[in-house]
Amino acid sequence: MKGKKFFAMLGAVAATGLLLAGCSGSGSAAGGGNQQSGNTIKIGGNFELSGNAAAYGQAMQRGTRLAIKQINKDGGVKVGNKKMKLKLVEKDNKSDNSQVASVASNLNTQSKVVATVGPITSGADLAALPNQTKAKVPFITPGGTQDSLTVQKNGKVQPYIFRSCFEDSYQGNALAKYVYNNMKLQKVAILADKSTDYGQGLTKAFKKEFKGQVVETQYYQAGDKDFQALLTKLKGKNFDAIFVPGYYSEAGLIVKQARQMGITAPILGADGFADPKLVKIAGKKNASNIYYTTHFDAKANDNAKAKAYMSLYKKTYNEQAGTFDSLAYDATYMIKQAIEDQKSADSTKIATGLANLKDFKGVTGTITMDKKHNPQKQVIIAKVDNGEEVSATAVK
């Protein structure tokens, strides 16, 4: 995900610290970075708890909290010959990039965390990146999908940023293959968000991989409300489906207006569709014949860890687990795995452990980190009919 302005405004949620264990010593390692000793390891939470991205940030918070609670219940993190408990130090960045940078600095220099979960959008991740790199403290984004996010301008990898989500080109390629090979569709029209890197990146990836014909490409901007003129232009074309690389706020309106105009062809999307508000905006009757890529889905993720997580989440929060809480849950366990692999709570060694992560069994699938700090794992294609998800298919 990218940016902020595409999110619906949500009420502010106060950030609360989560104290799960006693105090421990912390400080800077001799070669830079932070290290922890004693009985606890402090993990940061740079969360969008209020502001435009609050829906995603709050999901991220729930997943992270649940992971830390479960890890500590199971005995904590094994560091060498001893077990240490995790403590979450969480702060609200208010979906504001200047606050994101301030929170990153505070977590790294004041709280001395050794790793952080969040923030969740690519724009926010870019704002946090300088302070994370300076402090030599790794962070994992559950939602920053911009391809260039983990790579420096000179082509070298950014050493302290990692993802638990896949990047835009990864899901754009997967969708293009699925549409052509599985759905057997030959002609696609595109109605893309031109105001975000997200929309542009998905459009580029889809066009590059799709073996059929892109018959027309039209563009809108985040915040637009009326898409009838653009849809009228597309309606006159011969297409099998419409691909809408954008976020639920605009995509929901596009679905609604397309169906009201009599366009019944499949509407395709990416993880920006993965929010219940898409159906709420479009209306259940209109939200049919919709396919989109996502990172996690209860119908497709049937491994034991996913099943246990979904049950635990339902029991804890009395609602179904979703995409971004699941990605945050995995991010927290990825940090745990990196600590145990390196036998160290030193932030620089945790970064090394994350870079070398291989065959990690997560809720969202089996993850191996590639050389650009992107997880290689399955993509889920979800289908929605009458406002309800009716199927989900895992695609390698």
C-alpha cells in the first residue's frame, strides 16, 4: 500500500503501551544498533492508530499484540541458553509522515527497541527509513508494497527494512497469469489510479506479464467520486474484464457505478481491495464477479498455523482475522525467528537473521526472504459474489 489520502477518515484511537514482562537492560551495541539483556526484549510498534490509515494501523496493532502475547505464553524467545520475554513499546504515528519519523527516532533512541513492526504504508516506511538506518534497527512493514522501497538508488538493498507482504510487481504478475491461464480471459481494460505509485506499479507489472491484450487504459486520481465518463469510454470497448489497480475507497465506487451502467464483466483488483469497506461502498448486490490478490485468506490458508491463528484471533477479538493483522502477526514471529537464529537480541544481528530467513512457516504462508528483503510466498486470489467471498485460490 502507498500514501495516505486514499484512506477514509477514521476516529482517533489512543495508543497504549503493552507491558508483558519485567524490565530489562538496554543500550547501544559497540558497533552501533541496540541490544538488550536481562529478561525482556523490547519490540517497537510504529502504528497508524489514528488519522487516514487508522483502519490498517489498528489491524496491525491487533496482530502484533496477539503475536507477542502468544510468544510469551509459549515461554518467550530463546536467546542462546535462556528464554526472554517480549515487551511491545507502541506509539501512534497518526498517519502523518513527520510523526512517523519522530516515532521511529523515539523508539530507537529513547526506548532502545531492537526491531519494529510498522508503519504500514510505503510513504510512511520511507519516512521511517532514515532513522531506522541511522540507528541500525530493522523494521518490518506489513503493507508497504512499493517495489523500490527496499532498494537504494544505487541498486543495493536497504539493510534495515523488510516486508512480510509481497511487493506490487509480485502481485501484479500473479494476477496477470491467473487471469490469462486460469480464468482464460484474453482482453482486459484498465482503469488505474495515476496519482499513486501503487496504481502505476500494478499497472506496469500487469501489462508486462499479461499474455492477452490490454484493449484500453484510462486513469483516475485518488479522491475522485464520479467515474461514469471513464466507464462510458471503456464500455464501448470489447473486453473480458476490467482491472482496477487502486484502493477500496475509489474501487468501491467504480464497482458500484460500473454495475449500475450494466457492465457485468469481472472486475479485478489487488490488495487495495482487501477491506470490508469495498463491499460497503459498492453495495452487496453490485459487489459480484470481483477478483483480487491478497496476502492472507481464511479459505485458502489451511495450514495448521493459520488455523490456530484464526481461532485465536476470533476468540480474542470476536471477529474474523484479516489481511493486515495476519501480516503483522507474521512480522512479529519473523523477528522472533531472527533472534533465535542469531542467538542474539542485538538489532544488527536481528537484521542479519531477517535477511537470511528461509522456509519460515507463517500464517500467510511459507516465507523465504529474497536478496531485496522481499518475502517469496504464495499469492491468494479471492472471489467476491453478492458482497460475500465465495472462493480463494493460492497461486505460487
